[in-house]
Amino acid sequence: MLSVENITVCYGQMKALQGVSLEISQGDMVALIGANGSGKSTLMNVISGMIQAVSGEIIWEGRPLKGLSPDNICQAGIIQVPEGRKLFPGMTVEENIIMGAYHPNVRRQAPESLQKVFSTFPRLADRRRQFAGSLSGGEQQMVALGRALMAKPRLLMLDEPSLGLAPKAAAEIFMIIKELNKEGMTILLVSQEVLETLSITTYGYVLENGIMALKGPSRELRENPKVKTSYLGL
Ligand SMILES: Nc1ncnc2c1ncn2[C@@H]1O[C@H](COP(=O)(O)OP(=O)(O)OP(=O)(O)O)[C@@H](O)[C@H]1O
Ligand SMILES: [Mg+2]
């Protein structure tokens, strides 16, 4: 479904990604892990078209994404929930969620999509008229997820969805992600909660200083000595 081939990204002189490749098949839930600054967000931003690669190719459903704007890429079905959620705090929960359906091809279905989001996140339905900025961190993450779902993603890319959340809220978010995947959503998950992430995904990639250092079935990565010492603190 998605094939990232030999991507290199530079910020000025600094190579943030060097010859990175990654594959995602339909229905997969794939983990992308790595230390701070290893290039995880950069890789997501290249896929979503926010950043241009200096070389390499990204193939989405058989077609190269090169030259497409972030907007075109959204319309093609690749939706990113960015690190830090990026909500509009002074707008209501419902207004924030509806923003996800601004494209004409999903706008018509917005009322049904909104109902679906509220049934996935009943807590947001109760708070629909509240300002997004007044919600707890976990609830704000739900709004960010809900907004992404409004765009009818075929690939959902989640960048640190549990960052800064209390353990209980983080566990709830992971449960929701797992449920979305069970319902058929293809997901690329970046998270520093490595054990949790490798428990709910089927396949994983490990970035180290912009290089794809390891990849394999999540079950195997969990037992990998290097992963154990570097990311699981064992
Ligand atoms: N806009 C930018 N300009 C210059 N350097 C950048 C920019 N964005 C990221 N970098 C650098 O590129 C490298 C990779 O950053 P990136 O944000 O992709 O890492 P990350 O794995 O997502 O880290 P974190 O876990 O902290 O979110 C880092 O060294 C970072 O400082
Ligand atoms: Mg990041």
C-alpha cells in the first residue's frame, strides 16, 4: 500500500534521514520507534508531504507521491495526527473535529462521520460545545484522532499520541488505536512507549540517527537484545 524507498532528508547541512525505507500493507499496524531526534517525525512529515526529500521515492498504491502537496496527499487518503496534537484551543470540540472534513470529497459525509466519531469517543460527545483548550490531555488527543477520522483516512499516521499523558489516559489511547486497527484501519504509529507499541503492532522499524537500524516482526523486536537495552530499559 505504502512503500518508502531509500529516502534522504536534509535540514541544511544535517542529514536527518539517510536512505530510509519502509513498507506498509493494507490493514497493518506498523511501529516506528527510535530515540529523540532519530528522525521519526521527519519520516512522517516526508510521507505527508510537509517536507521534501532530497532523494528517494514514496509510492502510494502504485503511484509516486512526488510533487503532490500535503493537501493532495490528504485527499489521497494519508492522514497524519501531528506530534503535539495541534488543536485550535479557542474553538469547540465539535468545531475542531469538523475541521477534519473540509475536503469536498469527505465533506458530504461529515454528519455521519461526526456521529461515528462521537460513538467512538462518547466523552467528546458530552463535551462537544466545550473549548478544546479546556480538555484534559487525553481528551485533546481524542479530538485530534477524531479530527483525523473525519478525513476518512486509508493510512492513519500517529506521531506520539500518548506524549505527556498520564498512564491511564495513555492506556486508553492505545486501546482506541488497537480498536481502530481491528476495524481495518491501516496505521503507522510513532511512540516512545516502546513496549506498549511493540505489543499492539505486528511489524516494527527502529530509527537511529536517521538510519533504519532494525526492522522485523514486533514480537521479535521485543526480544531483540539491542531493543531491550536501548528502548525497554532491560
Ligand atoms: N525543521 C528543522 N530544522 C532543522 N533541523 C530539524 C528540523 N526538524 C527536525 N530537525 C532535526 O532533525 C533530527 C530529527 O528530528 P525529528 O523531529 O524527526 O526526530 P524525532 O525522532 O521525531 O524526535 P522526537 O522523539 O524528539 O520527536 C533532529 O536532530 C532534529 O533536531
Ligand atoms: Mg518527533
